[in-house]
Amino acid sequence: MRLSLLDPIVLPKGGSSGDALRTAIGMARAAERLGFTRYWIVEHHDVAFEANPAPEVFAAALAGATSRIRIGVGGVLLNHYSPYKVAEAMRTLNALFPGRIDVGIGRATAGPVADRALQRLRDATLPDDHAAQVEELIGWLGNDLPATSPFHGIRIMPDEPAGPLPWVLAVSEESAERAARLGLGLACSAFHKPEQAPHAAAAYARNFAPSRHAAGIAAPQAFIAVRVIVGETQEEAERLAMPVRAVFKLRRSPERIMVRHLPELGEAIAVMGGMVPAETADWPAYVVGTPERVKATLSRMADRTGIEEFMIQDFLDDPRLRLRNYELLARAFELGA
């Protein structure tokens, strides 16, 4: 089984955004040393808790600080951008770090006001044309736009023959089927509705066709992104998970409360109404426990879906804890073997 990491670049208590970015560089180096497959960074806007709204920029720093691990912009919120401009940025990264760049393609709202701030035309209502945007982006990434495209013949630079590897971010069967039909990698999220992940994985496997695009793939590739909190004991893991649970409960409340830092344990317990034990569901929203318990849970998910790679997100803000936990996972899964 392969493990990868998804870093939201959380602000440390008492630290700055710059501190968080510099910590991420160290974590990427550690992930490479420990045998993780990929190190992806997210794109979020208007979130005081996270320090990386421009992953297409920061990915260059991560790739430059490492030598083997794949670096992913995971993902590009394509609803805010021109596919042409996104492709230029991603092809530039791939020209600098050939064969090491992943592009996660997604869409999301940053909130009504932030969405307008991201748009060039502030008073325009943008169409829901995500499927067409994805197809156009894939054409630009592989430099093989169809002759029917109004942009056919426009030069894409850098013009190296090979581009970065695109992945579709999916939370539903519909988006998984889109990835399959286009012959693209599937990055299946089990964060918000984890029970849908096995259905999305099955839809991808059932509908996959080799890509007709140069940027696509000939055989299915997929991973599942899961939120994992690991500890040396079950009790420690459950304590570490509480502030993370509280952050997301506050975010999803009617007031959409955005904290700047992880709450202390006592505050988190108050938000959650008491300690929350690790879920025992087949597809938990949080995989919490010792390395052995985490391995057993992920192995069960792999057996059900046939997917052998998991992308781990922890949302912890203490670099020492994060490094220790990555070491625990690497040892349990024998990543360096």
C-alpha cells in the first residue's frame, strides 16, 4: 500500500503564515525521506487558519526542496480561472521538475464575496461549465486541443512534449465517472461524505477508458484522501483529534465560524459536547487510532475498493507531532522497505 500527504498548511500557534510555509518545506523533505509517494497542497481562500491560497506558486518551492517525491497542486479551483492560464502555470512547473508534478482539478466556492474577488468580471454570473473547463484544460496540458476548439492553434508554453499528470477531485459518482470517461486519475475525497467514496471508486473502475488526450492515462490510477489522526496510544489519538473535529464543526455551523488556530483540548471538548471516541463505521469521517488500527482501517478500505493508495490529511498544527506521526505511519506501512 502507498501513502501520500495532503497539507492544508495550518498556521501554528504563535506563528505566522511564513512560518507555516517554511514548515511545509521541511515536512515535504521528511515525507520524501520516509517513503511517501506524493505531497499535495490545497487551494483555499479567505481562510485565516490556512496559509496557502496560491499552491501553483508554492509548489515550485516544495519541488525545488525535494528530489523524488511527486508534488501536487491539489487542487486547482478551476471555476475561478482560465484553463489556458492554469495550463501555462502547470506546464511551467513540469518543465522545471519533469515527471514530478500532479494537477488536481476541482471546483469550490470560497464564499460569495471571496468568489467575486477572484473573478475578473465582478458583476457577471458565471455559467456552470465545469465539464467543458476540464476538457479544455486537459487539451492545453497535453497540447492537443481538438480542431473544433476556438483556441486550436494557439501556442501553449512551455512546449515540452510531456506535461504534468492531471487528476480529477471527486466526491461523487458523477465526478468519478467524468474522470473515468476522460481517462484521468481519480483523487477520491472521503472527507465530507466518506460513505460515498466506495461508490465513486466503483463508478471510476466500471467506466474507465484509456484517454484520447496526451495528458491522460492508459490504465486507471486512483487514491482516496482520508483524514487520519494517529497516536502512540488510542487515547492520545482521540485527544489529538478533538481540536480538529471542533474546527470543522465550527466551520460547518450556520454561523460558519472560522478560527485562526486549533482550539485547546478543553475548548474543543466544550464545542463537541464531550470527548468523541473513534468511529467504528466502515467509512469513518476521521480515521483515529494507533498506527496498527489505522493500518487495519485503511486496509479494509483498500480491500473494498481495490485502491492501494491513500492520501493522508491530519490538520495538526504542531510540526513535532506531525513528524512523529508520519514516522509512525511510515513504520507501520513499511514505506521505506
